[in-house]
Amino acid sequence: MLLYSAITTSLPGAEKQAGHRSSEPTSARARELTYTHPLGLDSWRKLGQGVVDFVADYYRYLHRTDTPVMSAAQPGFLRAVLPTAPPERGERLEAVLHDVRTHIIPGLSHWQSPRFFAYFPMNTRHVVASMLADILVSGFGVLAFQWLSSPACTELEQISLEWLAQLLDLPPCFRAAAPAAAAVLPGSASEAVLVALVAARARALEGRPPEDATRLVAYATDQTHSCLAKACLVTGVRHVRVLSTHAARQFAMEAAALEEAVRRDAAAGLLPCFVCATVGTTSSCAVDPVGEVAQVAARHGLWLNVDAAWAGAFAVLPDQRELYFGGLEGADSLDLNPHKGLLTGWECSALYVKDARWVKKALTPGVPEAYLQDKCGGTATSRGTDGSCAADSGGGGGGSGLAAGPAEGREEQQEEGKEDAAAGPGAGSSDGTSGSGSGSTAAAAGGPARLPAVPVDFKDLDVPLGHGRFRGLRLWFVLRLYGAEGLRRLMRHRLLLQDFLADMVLEDPRFELVLGAPPRFGLVCFRLRGSDAANAALLDSVNASGAAFMSHTTLAGRYVVRCAIGGTWTQGRHVEAAWRAVQRCATGVLQEAAGVADG
């Protein structure tokens, strides 16, 4: 365990700073202006250990078979047990944690339970890699709205995004080497879709009068996530065409229907500008034909965004890439959520944009405020009309390592990376940490791309100016500690669990897999043969039992039970136990229905 003194003395410039303390006396008034926090740094070590133990106990609680997954709380339950006003004096942590245990946890539906199958998972800071990073993120407390606000925060995000692009084998047009491309880690796919839409709006209205904004049209299907409809409300896109899907086409968008809708709107004097294709819809994990949609979009000048919020993580598997991710080179933007499929913790989506000019044009409000006009890395800067920070000379910042260095240094780092990779995950330490401590394992995957030395200001690529939570660090931790091989095994494991459940569904003649919704990306859609009412009763019974938590959707007008497999700790035994609970509940539902019929 590194001590504070060991950490601080190893930081760059520590020696210089150690002798830099002011010898000037402190005035009496300055000494009086001192606030003592009830929880200081000395308390942090002890109290922090207590919270870590509390969380560890919580996860043990989640693994107990008698822990109900879905909360049975009723609206208003918490107001009935908590005080109506804050305390006058601060309380002890033990009292706060007691109330968390007694009142808060019973009101949670446990997303991190291995028997949680209701929604695509919020993978989760309890994964060791991401949770460790999250402690650092909270401790650092930095923002990355511009490069200077925290250079490492900005540059690590760029590097992590390029690593992710390599892992997913994204087309070159979305990679760091593409001169017009950019990538950013927004908080969610909803934010990413909003950014893509405002960029499309800016491109469509270029050179047109402002009133033409009322004629813009966006296109989606009845399976597209509702975040697009909300983005249209926010941006003032009044015309949204929702194309119908059909079981015979596995609920995918039909390019011919899109072509017809676009032509009809253009003939009516409207301005088609945006289409959202989805790889892995929420209801059934349907896959729109991206390549075909891209051809329509190119013919008519539509911005094509591909929403792969959940399913994008499966592109780490070559066979899944070949089956479902073709045609991405024709898209203008792509979003996916590492916080769903890649263990990175909430608020870490990824947005890749082919031509970032339109994002900056849409999100940069003219000349930036004076406090955002700075110097980058000690080098005088000039500001373009989009507010971007561009160095007049040299690289982006002292010691960043992003600009190309000596060739022999790069080769040496790559060789070290190969040795680390050969040693296997966690080589050099019994606790799974790297023995070298140099970060050279990154080179095993080809090394970080030599990103441009011109600083990037993420405030110009994201809706919130702050761009906080050091998302790149969390993604970087997961990529470093799991490695590409570890993440591929994880995603394959999810597919195997999916097939295991689908096989059990087919073995019971009372159930059926839903036509047009084959098991895909960990989602299994099934029905009890019978009425919608029987299926609704089945789902209510399963969730009320506490044995599992599932959800439903409607496909082709029929009530469908969804089992979304993707929890971090979910194993075969949890899937099997959940299915046994479904079977038991089905028996009860069918017996009750038979009794009513007899009566």
C-alpha cells in the first residue's frame, strides 16, 4: 500500500514544490478565517474503510437467494420514516449508515443482483476495476471542459476512446487518425443522440434562413429508443416520422420505407435531415440494416446516427461484428454505452463523429467568455470562430506524451508491452496489479494512437459545459485491468447464458420464443402460450416472488416477457434458478385460470 508521503514525493515537481512554501507570516485576521470541517482528511481513511466494508456486505446480501430483487415499497414509503427537516448538528456516519440499511436498501430494486433481468444492466461501479477508478475520480474532483482545466483528464479520454475504437474495430473514419473525426464520452446515449441531432440540424441549416428550422424532419422506427423523440422536443425538430416495423423483418427498419418517406417529405417542401438506425433495440434487440439505410441517407443528405447503446459492446467479438455491425462506415455518428456492456459504471457513453465541425458549430456559442480564453500548456493560443484551442507552436502540453517521440522510445515501450501481455492478466503481483507500474501493457494492443498535439476542448463536443466525472479514467481502468481478452470472454459468456435460457424455453411446451425476435445480445423474448392477460399475470407473479426481476414489451401487438441477461455477476445457476421460478409461477397462473374457467 502506497503511503501519502510515497505518493507525493513521486509526483512530478514534488521536489520543487517542497521548497516552495511561503515563509511570510500569516495575519491574525487570516488565521481567524478558518473553517473546520466535521469530516476531515484524517477521518477519511477510517470512515472510508467503513463504507467499503458496508458496500462489500451489500453485495454479499445481493448474492443471497432469499434477497428479493424487486423492491416491494409503496409510493411515499420513505417520507413516512425519515425526518421532515435536516438535523441541526451533524450526525455520526454510523447513524447515517443505519438509516441506509434500515430504510434505503429495502426501497431499492437491486440492479446489481445476479438475478436482475428487467433492463439492460447499468454495469456498475461495483465491478472492482471501475469502482477503484471511481474512488480516484471522486478524490480528484476534476472537470474537462477545456484542455487546461485538467490536461490529463482530456487526453486520457481521447486515448481511452481510441483504445475502445480499436477494440471494436471501428471504421477508419471514426478513428483518431481521421483528420475531421472526433470522439467524446457523454453521460448517456440520450445525450449522445442529442449531440448528433444538433449537429445534423446545424449541417442541414447551413446557408439557409433560420425559419427553415421549422421544416426539419427526423426519421426513426417504432422500435427506436424514446430518447430520439425527447431530443427532437429539445431541439425543436417538429416533424418526426416513425416507420412501422414487422415481425417478418425482425422488427428492423426497411430502407425502402425510409426512401419513400423521405421523398414524400421533400416533395411537400420539408427538409429531411436526420435518421437514427439502431443496432440492438430495447424491445427486442432488433438490428436495422445500417448499410442500406446509409445509402438512403447519402442520396438525400441525411445525417445517419447509429445507436448501439447496449449492443455496441458485443462488437468486441469478431463474429458479432460480421453479423450485425456492417455498414458503419456510412454513418455520420455512432453511440454506445460502456456503462452498460463494458463494466464502466454509470455516466460513461461513447460518441464517435465522422465530421466534428458540425458538432462544434452547433455547440459553440460564438466567441467564448473571457475566462475560457486561456493558454494551453504554457503556449500562447489562438481561438477559431468555433472557440477551439489551437497551439501556435509546438505540442499540446508539457510531458503529455501524445506527440510522436523518438522512434527508439516507442519501439522500446512496445517491446515492454509484449512482455507484459505474454505474462497474462495481472502478471507481476498476486493482487492482480501490474508489476511494472509503467502502463506498458497498453502497448500490447498496438499502443495508444499518436493523437494530434492540438488540445481538445470537450465543452465544444458535449452539451454540459463541465464535462465532469473523469470518464476516461474509469474506461481506461477497465480496459487496463480486464484487457481485450477478458472483455471478449465476458461478452461470449453473456451469449452462452442467452442460449442456455433460450434452450430451456424451447424445452417447455407451455412457452414459445417470440416470432421475429430471436435471442440476440443477451436478450431473450418469450411468451407463455395463451392470452396477454396470462403473460401479464405471469410477469407479476415472477417479480412478486423476489426470485428474479424481468420486464415486458409489446411486439406485433402481443405482450412479451423480456429477460435481459448482462449482469456483472450473473452465472448459469442464476439463469437456471430464474427460469425455474418462471415455470413455477406459470403453473400457478395456469391453475388459477383453469379454476376460473371451471367455476
